[in-house]
Amino acid sequence: MAVTIRDVAKRLNLSITTVSRALDGYDDVAEDTRERVRNAAAQMGYAPSHMARQMRRQRADTIGFAISLPPTARDNTNNRAFADPFVLEFIAGLGDEATQCHLDLIVSTATPGMEEETLFRRWVQGRRLDGVVVNRLRKDDWRVAYLTQNRVPFVASGHLQGATFPFIEVDGKSGFKRMVQYLAGKGHARIGYIGGPDGLRLQDDRLAGYRAGLRAAGLSFNKAFLAQGDMTRNGGYAAALQLLALPQRPSAILCVNDMTAIGAMRAARERGLVVGRDIAIAGFDGIADAEHTEPPLTTLNQPAYDIARALVQMLAQMIEDGRRGQSHVPKQVLLQPELILRQSTEGGN
Amino acid sequence: MAVTIRDVAKRLNLSITTVSRALDGYDDVAEDTRERVRNAAAQMGYAPSHMARQMRRQRADTIGFAISLPPTARDNTNNRAFADPFVLEFIAGLGDEATQCHLDLIVSTATPGMEEETLFRRWVQGRRLDGVVVNRLRKDDWRVAYLTQNRVPFVASGHLQGATFPFIEVDGKSGFKRMVQYLAGKGHARIGYIGGPDGLRLQDDRLAGYRAGLRAAGLSFNKAFLAQGDMTRNGGYAAALQLLALPQRPSAILCVNDMTAIGAMRAARERGLVVGRDIAIAGFDGIADAEHTEPPLTTLNQPAYDIARALVQMLAQMIEDGRRGQSHVPKQVLLQPELILRQSTEGGN
DNA sequence: CGCTATTTCCAAAACGTTTTGGTAAAATGT
DNA sequence: ACATTTTACCAAAACGTTTTGGAAATAGCG
């Protein structure tokens, strides 16, 4: 049905070789022939079939993003992968840079009834993609094992101990340490922490930062001040209620991410507390919403969009190197998050 | 490099035909042969190449989402396609249902330097996709013309006058009419409206609803109470400041969508007004954030997620019908948005 | 046993490109 | 005028499947 290269060739009494090469800009075709080909192609509405090209070139020109969700963050009716603005900004960065690199991006959204893992495996095995970006690594992540084994190029946002793959990580430990020290400096002595699900690398990291901060400030660690959410608003809400119900409630609460913090602020409001006066709350990520909350949220900003773009560039390079049989030196970057102070941590205690 | 169907066939001394048919479940292969094939395939880690399959079958098994952005909603560094939770929920629905229908979804994100249109044309011409979902139709939308001309199946969220294509639309006119009547009933006589960019179908629609509501409530239309945003938070903020600077400011403001309303609430707060007491503000969309704003936002809810899923189903059916040469009767649906009353419109005037 | 029906398998074509390894013709050099 | 290079083109192979149209072998039947 659609117009193929053969149709164009026939129309001009040329070989398909010449048509192909004319359009691809090879220099072994006469300038006026090239012009004739271009015109005919434009007029006939010809564009090379993407599938056929991929087939012949043996490359998918597609990268995948294997998003990892904590089980509680899914529900039956609605895929909540997209609910966190941080993840979204990240995806936007991936998408933009991918297009710029002439790559397509497919995002593995785990749907109810279909396991994330199944889908992902199908993609890799079906040579659907040339490379993968993974995020939110777990302590023992099947994805890195799988990708390494199948020799699929991949880059990570975050890293594991002694990683041999390329990654870009934002230093959550150092960030939260600074945050605790800041709060301690304002007189807070009872500082709580709402974390994410166990097994997540970033959770360990940020929790370690929290504890390091307490130590540095000469405060003792109190297990009762620890609560666990699931990195969603509702998770943060529930965890905060728990902390606020303590007989000696914390005067400040650090949250593993901004979404959690937004939930925590709601909990505080409902308990009749004015955030930024009666209690300090802070997050991590620097999502745009944090600027517009009431009160605006103190947070540690990570440049999700730029990180994503950089990761895609690294990945593209890696894929290219792999094709040429060159070995790739993994680039590994550690960034410092930026402490953004806003009203939610005003008022010492 | 990767293992192909030929490798499996060779290993078992079978033809590739048989291997293919064994795995695809055809009944002209002996049960024990099928078992042998299955085992060998699993053991050798064989999975059919997606590209080759597509090539042969002449179908991309992919649908596209052509997102339309007002120019002001883009900036140089960051793609703001993903900034609106409403769009996101919509995309999540598309993605989920697509996976369920064994389709892939690619989202056309217009990047700086690359025109949305160029990218989109490449996809269609390169037969990258079997069908398209379009949203935010413009009065004279090049996309519907283009898709119709190229005989690409598509469905729309929203519709145009006398549309011959399938669509699902939420009745913005009727919704805003009801909203105005509700506010008028609470005593508001000076009701403002912050719209979206011109040329957008939904803008006309909702504006018409606003005017119809005024008429029904016996209020006169005041041009000064009209402001224009760009459907983003910042657009809403700026437009609201303008309305609030009027000597006789509105006592209630309707916003074309929730993001605009969130911006407007910020503007009101900054002017020292308490939303829900000194001024009423309402939105449209029913995004999750609207529940968590301070105060929670009155809005007209549209089930973005479910609409998206339904659209994909319609599209899949359409594609299927097209393959069989059957003509397709376009299904056209008009839904009523649900009025959700929250604190932001408390307190009459 | 001879005939037809069923079962199980397969060779070859096709999908639409890009790439390889050419060949004639024209231009250039001696 | 002949050898050599350059220019402009092309036939055929390959990419990895699925599908078509059989063909042997086996089973069923009178």
C-alpha cells in the first residue's frame, strides 16, 4: 500500500541502490540525479520504512527506561509510575535527549496483570532496544545482573557498591547530613525521619546521611523517630501521623523525598500544626511543586532533567563504542544536591 | 551475535518453519516436537526478533500520542509536556491499555530545536506506528487533516465540529455552566474567568460554558473579568494577578484547568487573600494535587485515565478493522464532568 | 491391499531496506 | 592513442521472521 523505495526507483528508471544512496547523501551519485530523486521522493511521499531500515542495520535505535516501583505504589486501577514529578522530570529529560540523539524511548510501565519483569525481558530478548537506563537500584538488583549477563549496554541513576557500570548519582548521604546539621543549628533536637521501602539503595543512603548528621550534631539516634513510607504522598501522610502521635513528637521531620514531605505536611496541618512554625518539614528532590506548597518546602534539589540527559548521552556513547568493538570506560559521577531553604523549616524550636 | 530462529532449528535438525510454528502454537506440529522446541528455545535464550517480526507482518504494533503544546508552555531547557498531571494521567492510561493490547506507545515530545511536526511526520511516513491518539485539538488542526489524508487510524480526546473520526469528549461547556450557576447561587456576582491559549477547541468550549452560566444566572458578561493564561501554573499566576489588580476585583475566579487554578491561588495568597473565604477559585480536570492544595480545590473532574484507556481500545479496534478491510463506524462519546466541591469555593460573597 | 484423509514437516518467497563488490562509461594523464 | 583514474550507476546478498503451498509419512477405511 505505502510507497516504497522500489516505486521511486521504477518511476525514475533507476536502481533502488541509487535511490537509497542518493537520499542518504553518498557522494557516488550525480548531483542532478540526486535532485531528481529528492523531488520524486517528496512528490510521491516516500520515506524509508523505519522497520526495514532497523532490520537491515541491526539496530533498534531505541532505548528503554526500566522504572522500578515499590509494590505499594501500584494499585489496581491506575499506574502510579507517573505520579511522582521527580520521575517525570527525569523521563522528560530522557525523552528530550533521546530525540536529540535520534533514539526512541520506551518506558516500561508495569501494568496490573503484567509483570514489569516479563515485559522487560521481552524487550531485551526481542532485541527491541539498544540500551537501557535503570533507576532506583535495589541492593541486589536483578536488572543489573540480567543486563550484564545479556551484554546489554546500560547506565544507572544511582549506583551499587563497587559498580563497574556507568552511573550518575546524587549524594543523598552528604545531602541529608547537611540538612540535619542545618536543623540542629536552628535548635532542633528531636529530628524524625520518614524513609522509603527497604532494599532501595537510595533509602540506605539517605538514612545513613540522617544518622551521620545526628552524630555530627552531637544528637543521639532515637529509633522511635524513624518511620517508613513508600515515597508517595499517602505513604508520607500515614508515616507522619505515626510520628506525630508520639508522646514526645519530633520538632522536625526529614522525608526521603518531596512527595513524602507533601503528605507529611498535610498530616501536620490536620493535627493543627502550622508547618514552618510549630514543626519543620523537609524533603528531597526539588520538584517544582515544592515551590508552590503551603508553606513552600525546604528540600535538597537534584537536577533530574539534566541528569537524565547526561545519562542518555553516556548511554548513546556506550552503544556506539560497543558497535565498534571498542571497550568503554564507565563514566561515574557523584553530584552534590543543592540545599534549598524555604518556609517549611522556618522557626527554630 | 544474538540467537536466531535458525540456531534453534539447526540445533534440533528442524526447519525454521517448524520452529516458528511450534512456538506460535499452530496445530500442525506434533506435541512432543513442540515441547522439544520450547525447551531448546528457553535453554538457548531465544526470543523472536521484534524487528523481523514487524517487518514480515507489516505492522508496527505501536501507537503514537501526538501531544500538542501551546508555544509558551515550552522553554529552552526543559520539556514541559510532562508538567501537567492531567496530561500525565492521560499518558499513564494510554500506556497501560497499550501494553494490555500488546501495543507500544511512543509519545511525541517536541524538543527544543526539533519541531513537533517534523518528528511526527517522520513517524507516520516511516510507518513507525499503526495509529495515533491526538488531544487538545485546535480549531483547524493540521494533524487531523494530515492523518486523514494519509489514512492513518486515529482517535481524539475532544472533537471538532462535525467530526467524522472517533472521539471521547468531556463536556466542558455544560460543566462550566453548572459551575457558574453554583457560584452564582452562593451569591457571587463578579465571576472572572482565566482561559487558555486561543485556537484551542477546549478553550472555546469552556469559555462558552462560562458565558452560558452567566446568562443562566442572569449575570451580565464583563470583558474585564476575562484573562488569558497558558494552562500552566505560572500562566495562571500572572493572569490572576491581573484580575486581582482590578479596582472592582472578581469575588470568584474560574480557571480553564487545575494547573491554572493552582497558580491563581498562589497569586491570591500573595495579595493577602484567603482562598475560600475572601475569594473563590475553581478549576477543571480533577488532578490529584487538587486534593492536597491549601485549601483543597473545587474542580470539575474528568476521568483522564479511563478516557485514555477507552481511547486506546477504540483505536486498537479501528486498526484491526482497517486490516480486515472492514469499514469502521466511529464511536463518539460525550461525557459529563463531575463537579467536586471543596474548600476553595467556600464562603459566599 | 489400495485408496483417501490426516498428520507432520519443510523449501521458498516475501517484507523494504542498506551494503558489498562490482562494471561500464567518461574523464584524465602520458 | 592507450593506460589509468574517476564518476555514476547497479545486481545481489543480507537482516530474521512469518506465511504459502506443498510433500512425505502415517493412519483410517472399505
